[in-house]
Amino acid sequence: MTERHLNLKVTCGKDYEEVRFTIKASTPLIKLFQKYCDRNNLNIRSVNFIYNGIKINDEDTPLALGMENDDEINCIVL
């Protein structure tokens, strides 16, 4: 059985465009966060990532959080 992939979008205020990622449902979200921060020249420790009003931990996966295709993650710069 092949692993399910999800298309997720990350938004960060009005200064950053919406960025879309495809990620395996079992991949820790820290990988997505690092790519987003690298692309936007952000320090990963100076931002929080929020899904459905809850801060996402580095080890959380889309599967564990019950994410669906096209769900949105908000990036908050501290």
C-alpha cells in the first residue's frame, strides 16, 4: 500500500505569499517548517506554526493532527 500524500498550504501574515507543499501523511512537520523558513529567510526558532488554533510541535505529523488535503497552516513570526 502506498503512503498517502497531502497538499498543505502555509501562510504567514500579509508579507509572505501562500506556499504549497506536498508531504507524506507520516512525515514530521519539522521538515515542512524548515523548508518554509529557508525559502522565506526566517529563523525556525523565531516562528510558531498553528493549525486549527493549536501550536504544532516539531514531531507532529499531518496524520496525527488529522489534516486533510488543502488544509492551511499559519506561520506566526514571534
